[in-house]
Amino acid sequence: MIIRLYQRFSKLSHIYLPPWILQIGRFRILVIGRANAGKTTILQRVCKTRDNPEIHNSAGEKVDITMLRGLHDIENETVFRSNPGFVFHDSRGFEAGGPF
């Protein structure tokens, strides 16, 4: 519900936004799932985009996503240009029989 409200109102600058939304600034969402389970595809659908996300490390430097295939750092921020108000963090997820 909050995501739908934010998506609807974030594009309309002339609409009054509740003070708590303005105070939050950006929503942070942790994404957990198996490798190659389609997590990025789901996020693209939620953000209504086909573009690949931009990934930044904790220092704010852009990370090359080709080097990250299968490797995840929960500190990295994943942001889609179409919805900068949402910051996604991708965990390594849980694999059956894998180390934790």
C-alpha cells in the first residue's frame, strides 16, 4: 500500500504529500532469494521499467554489474532511475546445503 501511494504521488509535485513521506526521503528494501531466481526482474516490474538498475557501493561509487554476476554485497545500493525513492539491497539469499 505504501509503495503504491508513493509511486502515485511521487510523479505529481502539485499534490500534497503527508509529512511522514517527506521526512523519510527514500525507502530501503531488502531483497532475499536464490541466485538467478528473478529478483531483478520482479523489481523492474514493481518500478515499471525495463532498464537495468544502477548499483553503488557504500562509498557512493558506481559498481560495474558485469563483475557482480552471482556475487552480492548487502551494503550495495540498487536504484532504478525511474524510481529513485526506492533503494534496494540484494542479499546473498539462502541456498540449500550452502554455507551461511
